[in-house]
Amino acid sequence: MRYVVCLLVGLLVGAITATTAANILSRRDPYPEALMSVMKHELESASAAADKLQCEDDRYAMSKLAMLVGDIEVAFPAGQTPDRVFQLYVENLRKAIYKAGDTPCQQRAQALTDLRNACEDCHRDYR
């Protein structure tokens, strides 16, 4: 009976150790996911401001998006030089952000939709 208990305890400790080691070895860089989460939050806040009847000021969100788009090439792909297609997507996103920031209130919702589409174009190929 003692051997069975020792065997079960050994299996349990081994399983816990193997799970912990697998989790440590499979960790990814959290920066790209965090960057995308912040950009998504700022895009949603700019869209909410544009949906208001009096079109609240969303310059803060747009300036933050313009600042964050510069970090995309650093974050993706991890440790490698981004390819030409990826750089084209980033440049299209940058143009869409500046265009959305410069549009008048009446057309801002459409400009933000174009910005969201620029995000989705890249996500379709690189997510």
C-alpha cells in the first residue's frame, strides 16, 4: 500500500512540475498583444466620440493611435525585420489614422470605419 501512495504522489508531483515547465517554456512576448489591445481601446473611444450627435473631441485618442502605430514595426514580427507587405499594411494604417484625425466631424465615422478596415486588412494576413 505504501508503494501505491508513493507512486501516486510521485505522479502528481511530476505532472505539476511538467505543467509548470511547459507554461514557462511556452511564454510569448506580451508586447504585440498589449499594443493591439491599447490600439483597439483607443479606436473604440474615438468611434464612441464620433458617434455622439455633437461629435465630442477625440484628438487625444487619435494622437495616441498616431503615436502607437510607430511601435507596430518594432513589435511585429518578433525579433525579425518586417517584410514588405507588412510594412505596406503599417503605412496604410498610418495614412488612415492621419486621414481620420484630419476629417471634419460629419465624415469622421466613415474615416474611422476606413481605419478599422486598415486594421482588419493586416489582421487577415498576420493574425
